[in-house]
Amino acid sequence: MIEYNEKERRMVLKLVYYGPALSGKTTNLLQLHEKLTRQGRGELMVLDTSGDRTIYFDLLPFFLTAPSGLRIKVKAYTVPGQVCHDATRKAVLQRADGIAFIADSNPAEAQSNFASFDNLERNMSLVGLDIDTLPLVIQFNKRDLPEAICEREIRNTWEPTGIPVLMASALRGSGVTETFGALAGLVYHRVDARYGLAATHGLSCEEFVGQLTCVRDETGEGEP
Amino acid sequence: MTGSDGLIFVVGEEKSLRELLLDSDVLPLLNGVLAAGAGSARLLDQEGEELWGASAPGGRGELLAELPVLLEGEPVARLRISGEGCGRERLQACAELLRVALDTVIRNNLKRVLTTEIHTSVVNSSHQALLKINADLSLSEARYRELAENLETRVKERSAELKRAHTHILQQEKMAAIGQLAAGVAHEINNPLGFITSNLHTLQKYVSRFCAMLQFYRDHLKLDLPMETVSAEGERKWRELKLPQVMADVADLLSQSLTGAERVTRIVADLKGFSHVDDAQEMPVDLNEELERTLGVLSHALAGRAEMVRELQPLPRVTCNPQLPGQIFLNLLQNALTHAGDGVRITLASLFDGERIRISIADNGPGVPAALRGQIFEPFFTTQPVGSGTGMGLAVVYEAVLNLGGTVTVADAPGGGADFIITIPTGKD
């Protein structure tokens, strides 16, 4: 699915934040936008919402240039989590290069997590994505909730699947860049295997992930 | 973008600045900088080609500001402002202002384009999904309609088939009843026929003795012997041939045989009358007579097994196919004999109330349970073990009564047993 134009020396990668309603997908992007340096990061595009709920999607674009001159754009999207917006979810999911599944740590939402993951599996197969090979990370958000499911239980459930699981509290900004970085690392390896990012373009995984997750230098440039 | 299956729409494809900005978005901004005193304001792409530009008539002056224009974080163009060196600070501030304005326009346009794209995509896919659902429903509706149409034809075919089979079975039942009757009648005829034959054999022997006696006299008369001798010899021969006993027997044998022959004649007449083989046309019929005829042909089955009680009153004649009453009575009487067993008492009653004839055939058997009364006239309904009864006897009764324009019901006979009541209007007369 990787969009690569050799002649124009351009590559576009699409990352999708999936998950049940109100699990904090938009909050993840808001925090990334807040925490990461403006260098190479575009503005967060929040499409019209309905009562503060995502009905279309949010988009946070990143841009970096490899030592070879290859221009790489990384676009992070959110999908609407509400069940009724399935057509929108499918449209956004198309041609994704990596997926971050944002699950809710509230035990009351356990069922929603599973239903949404089922929905992800079904929609991936509908738009022709292979869940077994596509880079996928799971973030258990809202770790700050007092009633949050214990981490051991989560790891027991999800680690046998081999999918990386990260803990986060998006509202407080913890675990957000780590999730984004983990997904970016998985995507890098996939792209590297196919297009030789390190060999041909001189871009190492550390540089790629580092540039995408470069935390804002408080004393450096701020918002214009 | 629409895929081969019409369901794929890709949202958020890369756009160029030319696709996002209109002349009417950019040129007023560039002209604004000229109005503020710049010599020229131009927007160049990364290769240095001019995308948009505006120049004042007085020339361009020196390059005062060159700022990158970003699209989704990627530098895609450069904004170049030239002018007199004296206005450097003012024009640089203007350039920065212009960059922010362009950035805002780009972001708003991009947002609008993305919203339109996702909206179109969702509407299209929903539309495609609805079209597919509609097509599926139409297909399924067509299938059901075809099924419904075929069903009607199939049901008609099956109904006709069933009706044919039903008629066929009714006919078979009539034949079976007649067969049963024939067996009884054969037995009835065989009996007198047996002793008539036996009598004839005896008479044959007797006649040969008469002949021997006559020959003896004829021979002795030729010899011209004395009358005393002939008489004595004749008397001896007479006794030798046991003619006194033979003479006494002959009268009995003849009268017995005649009685037997008369019995056969009567049976045949009954049968003929019962079957009405000669009367296919409708004719006035006395139902009491038909009842008696039926009893006549059933006499072998009734004799010694059933006690008949007759409470018959004179009835007006009914015009009908004369075979029908026999079918009704035969089947009802056979039914009573089957279910009431030996020692049954059958009460036959008939009366005419001025409008309708009412005939009742009651037995003292177990009767018909109320729960079964609705079913017993249906074809194939039987309480007997499989294979014993055809279940058609009462169906034949029902059909025949229907042909007479009447009704047949079953009630409890006084003192227990079944009472079949046939009511026939005499309106036809």
C-alpha cells in the first residue's frame, strides 16, 4: 500500500488510529501535535465535529527528507469510533500502512474494545489489508483511571498475539509518543525491506523514528 | 477514485498547491503587498517556476524576503517579495503576514477538500451498498414471485390429482363392497345349489330303478307266462329294487329341489333389484323397500348374528339414482356388524315428517366417541388396525347421501351404541 513515486522521489505513508468510541484517538493526535517539534510537522487538521465527536477524521501530517533526498510524508489519521460511522472508517482505513489500535482501559468498555477490534479485522479484510502482516500496535489508553484493568491482565490477553501493547494516558500526555514511535518503527522495517530506506536512501530506523518523534525543545522555536 | 467493484474511494490523496489554491485566493493577497509598496510579489514552486506573480509598473527592485510555504509540513513553494531597499522592514513584515494568510487559506481549502472527499466517499459507498441491497431484494422478490406463481399451479395440479385419486378410491370401495357382497351371495346360492345337485343325483339312480322295473315287466309279458307267476315275480323284483321307499322319497326330493331353485331365484332377484343393474336412470324409489332389499342380500351375514328390529313407517317415494340408497344402507349395516360384533341388535327406523324422510340405523355396539364424530366421514379414516379396513365405507355413505341432497350424522343410540341418522328432503318429488 506504500505510496512511492521513484521519479518524483516521494513517499507517502498512512498511519491510522483505530479503536472504540471515546477511547482517545483524537486526544492522541492532539498530544502528538502539542508535544512534537514543529520542524517537519504539519498542522493538525480536525475536520468538522458533531458535539466534539469525530464524524469524519483528524489528520496530523509529518514531513521529512532522507539523506538521499527522498521526501517522505507520514500522515496520521483517526477514524470515527462510533459504530454508525462504519462507512467513514472503511474509507479512512483504505491503503493504510500501519494501525494503532487505541483501546479503553475502563473495564466497562472491554466489550467495546473487542467489538471494535472485530470491526477492524472485518474492515481490513474488506479493504484488502492483511492483519497478519500489516504493522499494528495496541495502546491501552486511560491508564489514569482508578478502575483501569490491571496491566498484567492486559498483557496476558494480548501478548500471545505478538502485537506490541503500550500503556498510555493520552489526556496526561504519557505513552503517546511511545505508541507513535513503536508504530513508526514497525512501518520503517516494512518499508525498508521493500525499498531499502537504509541501503538506498541512507535513512536508519533511529533517524526515521527520531525525526518523527522529536519532542519540542521548550527553549527553541514555538508556534508562530 | 472508484475501483473496479465501484466501492473503493480513496480519501486524502496528495494535492498540489495549484489544486488547492485559486487565482482569486492568491492574487488579491499578492496585490495587497504591491499596494503596500512592494515592487513584485511572486510564488514559485520548488523548481523555481512561477505559480502566481504580481509586479508593480515601476520595476522589481532587490529581493527583500524569501519565505517557505508549507503544505502538510512539507515545503512546496517559496514566497518572494522584491522592492526598494528603503521599505525593507515594512515589506518583510508584510511578507510574513502574507505567508500566514496563505497558510490559513491553504489549510482551510485543504480541510474543505478533505471534508468533501470523505463525504462523497461515504455517500457513494452508502449509495453503492443501497444499490446492492436493492438488487438483492429485487432478485429475492422475483424469486418469491416466481415461487408463488408456480405454487398456485402446483397446488392446482396436486388438487386435481388428489381429486382423481379420491374418486378412484371411492369407486374401488364400491367395488370392494360389491365384492364382499358377491362372496356372501355366492355362498347363499351355493347352499341350495348343493342339495339340488345331490337330489338330482339321487333321482338319477331312482329313475334307473324305474327303468329296470319297466323292462322286467316288458320282458315277462313277452314270455307269455301265467299272470300269477308274473305278478309274484314282479312283486319280488319290486321289493328287490326297494321301490316302495324310492316312491316315498321322490316326492320329497322334487319338492325340496323346487324350493331350493326358488331360493336361488329369489336371491338373484334381490341382488338384481339391489344393484339396479337395469336402472341407471333416476326413478321413484321407496327407501323402505331398498332397506329390505339390502337386508335380503346381507341375509347370510345377518342370519344368526344379528337381531333386526324394524320400526318402519310408510314413506313417500324419492326420485333418485336407485343404486344410491343400497350403497348407503349396505355400508351402514356392514359398519354396524363390524363394530358391534356378534349378538348385535340393529334398530331400523324410518319416518316422514311431511318435508323430509328420516332414516335411522342404530346398533347397541360401543358407539362413536364425540371427539371422532367430525372425522369418521372423511376418506381413509378408520379405527381398525392398518390393513383391516379401507376407511372408505362411511365416506361412500357421505358421498351417496350428498348426491341425494341429504345429510348424515351420528348420535348416541338410546342405551348406548351408534345411531346413524340420514335425512333426505323430498323436495325433488
